Amino acid sequence: MITYLQNNSEVVLAALRQHIALALIPVVLGFLIALPIGYLGVRVPWLYHPLVNVCGVLYSIPSLALFVFLPVLLGTKILSPLNIVVALTIYTVALLARTVADGLRSVDALVIESATAMGYRRVRRLVDVELPVALPVILAGLRVATVANISLVSVGALIGVGGLGQLFTRGFQLFYLEPILVGIILSVLLAAVADLIIVLIQRAVTPWTRFAGSRA
């Protein structure tokens, strides 16, 4: 495997860079889209259950079917990375919109009432009070979405765009084990590193959760 890496370092690095971009760009876009949708599901209570149902249906769509269908819908080439980005953004929104709503719904009503009594208006109360309290739940969902995206990118290799997944297909086509092992190991490491980064961010922005855990 070391020899394979030495002889194919440029190919492996290019696949790794593409994998990171295809996995993380949808996470960022999905998070930004899911925040207002999740908040709307809390502000308008009757929307919550339809939101949960729609998100469940979207997330249940097979990834390969979505990768193949999107070029028809978007008018793009089937080998365009845009198809992967859009598909994974849809999955991320489907996962995070409910997580954001559940996180905001978990904020104690007394906390919201206290903030309102102190003069916090709706937007400031959301940014300064509700979101910080909901962050542990939201970031837990973000961890799941990030790891899931890193895994799903590899499926895109079946339509010619898949980052490290291209190593899998090349290995299977040539009956060559080394690229398959390299792809698997790098995918697992990438998921572990991304998850660790989010955990560290969570500990940095929600230090009170550590104190609560230590007292327990």
C-alpha cells in the first residue's frame, strides 16, 4: 500500500481534495438553509410535523437515484460535481432542519420568558439565548450530517464523480486491492477528523456543557 501511495500520490491527493469539497460544501450550504427552516418550524407550531415528515421522505431517497435524477432536473451533465453538491445539500437540509427545530424546541420556556422580560427582542433573543442553548443538539446533528456526507460522496463514483470513491471503482475494475484500502482508510480518517473538529468547536462554544457533565 505504501508503494501504491508513492506511485499514485497525485491521484490520491486529487481524489482526497475533491472528496473534501464535495462533502463539506453541502454541509455548509445545508446548515445555512436548515437554520431558517428549522426556526420556522418552531415559530409556526403547526408546521413542525409536516416539516418532520417532509425531511424524513427526502432523507429516505436513495442517493444513487438522486444523483442520476438531478442532471435531468437541473439540466447539467451527469458527470458534473454540481449534482453531488445539490444532492448532498438536500440530504443535509433534510437532516438538519429537524435537528434545528428540535434543538430550539428543547429550550426551556422559562429561559425564553426570562430573556423576553429582560428586554430581548425576537431576533436578539434567538441569537443570544435560544441558539446557544440549542447548540449541543444542533451540533450533534451536524456531526451526523458531516459523517454521512463523507460516506455518501463515494457513491458518486458510480456516475464518475466521487472523490475517494473513484479509488474503489478503479480497484474493483482492475481487481487491485491497494486503491480500495487507501480509499477506505482515507474516508474513515477524514470522517474521524471532521467529527473531532466539530466536537472541539462544540466544546469551545458551549463550555457550560462540560461543567454540567463534570458536576454530574
